[in-house]
Amino acid sequence: MSHQKFSSEDEFQPVDYNPQQPFYQQPQMNPQQPFYQQPQMNQMNQQYYQQQPMNQMNQPHYQQPMNQPFYEQENQMNEQMIQDIEKPHKQTSDSNVDENDLGDKFKKPKFNDVWAFFLFIAHLVVLFVVTTRFKSNSTDYNNDSDRSYSGKYVLTVLILSMVCGVIGAFVWIQLMKKYAKGLIKFTFIAGIVFTGLLAIAMFVLGSVVGGIIFLFCFIISIILYRVWAKRIPFSAVLLVYVTKTLQKYPAMITIAFLFGVVLQIAWTFAWIYVAIVTYNISSKYWAIYIVFSYFWTSGVITNLIHTTSSGTYASYYFLKGNMPKDPTFQSFKRAITYSFGSICVGSLIVAIIKTLRWIARVSESNDNGFLKCMCLCFLNCLDWLAEFFNQFAYAYISIYGINFLQASKKTFNLFKERGLNALINDDLINGVVNMAAISTGIFAGIISGIITYFAFNHDKIWIAFSLISLLIALFISLVVLETVTSGVTTFFVCFAEAPEVIQQLDPNLSQKLRSTYNFRF
């Protein structure tokens, strides 16, 4: 394998950053290569990756010999660079470059998976047309006598729940930054204790089968804790890094709230209106269609937030110290334009699985109860696997600007090499996020229950509003904390793809990550 030598005339020239384009498609950058191999990066990086005898480029970068840290090879690489520049430039078959080929490599931003975008819009148009047609035949369910009564309580609960959800999420982000390792351990141990208590409760209540199941889960949880305990420090380092980055760019939380909360609630009310208006349509296929529509649109909204956050975290990982202006807004523009079709593809796959699960759950056939149970179990597992896979695929989309199929291939390769580590890391972090959301919801439910009981004194109605407040605050805090899980996923992918970048930009963090990760990159 031969490599082209560089002369003084071939020295890379600085270029201006264009905020209208994603960072991976800037001038003189090759979108087919990772960022740490781009010509716009440090010349020392370029020579590091092109010196065959020194770096053994016939192997992946994470299998390179680690006898010396990268920054200690600087002198050796500088000497090699001087020798290369002083040598006459030799033309070889590998160094002959066609200008037409260069034009193909350095492409302008393009829209990926456009067909999925038009399909998504078309399915919404169908909903609108059918709803408009049957609107005149719908029944008016307004009840003026109860409007004032219901509106007063609903508004109070809604405002209180939203405030508690947002404030609770911010508080938990601060706690994650300061006590990441302790929180991960606590949530894991708390889950084990809760499973054990459920097993005891089942046996006391006389449910032997339920007790055996939870007892089995209790034993498995203890085994997993002993095996996964050594992985906790790595997840803690990632969690601290993510929360610090989130504080630097809080616009990610703003995007999450506007689209994940406001837009999601608006879509839910719109969907309920469509379901009420088209209630007289007796076709079961229409019921399946509107359920599928809800799952698909909700998934697109959620994944739009995830892709936007991932793009911001990836920018910080690769361009720390040289960040563009408003990186979150730039990432959102890429997600809503160039990558929106890819977001629709992944959301479509998950929506189909969720719809099939809903059909199996509401089916009236009781003849094959065991078969129905097995089918639901399979679809639940498939749903979880698809969402877990898409979470990493969207991170690749935000990093490289590729379509969903290409991102899926990269995700599959990542899982083949580090799938178990990705699964463990995701499970540990999600434990903390879920505990934060549940505790925030419980707090909001208690506060709402106390206020409605003493202020309005309507018998047991405070229980209903307390539960509603709990669910709303739980939903809002989960949406806001989605930015944390997106960051952990993105940084895991970036570190797996390019550990050398963080070693140059933040040597202390790189040392912590390498010392706590059991694989050698």
C-alpha cells in the first residue's frame, strides 16, 4: 500500500467556516471520511494517519499500537514531515488524482431518504382530507355547564405539572453532574431491592408464579450488578461530560421543550380530534391507520429532538474550541431539512412494530391465549431492539450526514465490536434518567394533590388530578432528560469512532475514559 507524499505546494490552506452547511461538509472536507482524517484538521493528524510504517494503517484505528501516547509522537512525525517535504515529489498510480473524482467526493449537502419525507407528508394529508369530509357528520360534545369547572382544574394542574417537570429535570441534571457515579450505583441497587420486595409481595399474596418470576429477576439483577460494576466508572465519566456540555448549550433543552412537549401535546390533541370526528367510520382498517399515524408522527417528533441534540454534541466533540455560532440551531436546521427523511425512515419502522403490537393486544380472539402472549412478548422485544438500534443510527446520521441505510450499517458494525458495552452503558444511564423522571412526577403529583384538596375541597377528585399531574410531569421531565441520553449515545459513538480527537482536545478526559473503559482503542 503506497501513500502520496506532500510537498510544500500541497500544504493545506485554511478555509472559512460556513454555518449554513454541516460541519462534516465544509470546504475541503471529505464527507466519506471521519472528521479526524479531514484535511482541514491539524497537519500533524494528517501525517499521523498517512504514515504506513509508523501507524500500520492496514488495521483499524482502535487496534493501533499504543506503546506511546499520540502527543509524544509529535517530534518523530515532524521529522518525517520535513523529510517528506524535502524529497522530490514522485508521481505514482496512487497519487494521480482526477479532478472529476474530487468533485464527486466534496459534495454539497443533500437531502437523504426523500421518499420517506413525501410519504410522511402524504399520510398526514390523508388524515386531513378524511377528517374534513366527516367533520359535518360528527357530534358536538361540548358541555357548557362543566366547561368552567373542568377548565379551572385542568389549567391549574397543567401549569403546575409543567413547572415541576422542567424544574425537576434541571435539578436532576445538576445532581448527575456532581454525583454521577453514586446515582448510577444507587439506581441499580434500588432496582434490585424493589424487585426483591415485589417477589416477597407476590408470595404473600398467594401468587406463586409471579413470585417465582420476580425472584428469578432478583437473582439475575444481583448477578448483573456484580458483572457490570466495573463498567459504572466509564458511564459516570460520560454522564458528567454530557451534563457539562448540556449546560454550555442549553438551547438543546429549549428545542426539546418546544418540540417534545408543546408540539407533541398539540399533535396528541389534534389526533384525538381526528379520532372523534372519524368515529363513525366502522372500518377496522381506518382504526389501524390512525393508530399507526399517531405512532409514526410521535416518533418523528421524538427522533427530531434526538438528532438535533446528537448533532450539537458531535460538534462539541470534534470542534471543541472552534465551535460555530449557535451550534444547536445549526444542528436543528440540518435535522429538519437534510436528515428529516432519514428520521422518517427509522420512525416508520418503529411505528409499524408498535402498530402490530397494538393489533395483537386489542384482538378479541381468546382461543390461543398462549400464542397471543408469545406474540406480544416477541413484538415488545422487537420494539425495544428497534428503538435501541435507531438511537445509535440517528447519532451516526447527525455526525456524518448519511442516509438511514448507511447509518444502519455503521451501527451494525459498532454493535459487532462493542454491542455489549453500548447496551450496558445505555442501561446504566437510563436507570438514572428513569429514576429522575419518576421522582419528579411523584413530587408533582403530591404537590398537585395537596393544592387541589385544600384549595377546592372536592371530595376525592384530588386523587384524579394528582395522578394527571404525575403523568404530565413524568412526560415533560423525560422529554427534557432525553437530551442527556442523546448526549451519552453520541459521545459513546464518537469515542468509539475517533478516540484520538478527544485525546488531543482534552487529554485529561481522554485519560479518564481510557482508564475506565475495558477495551483498548
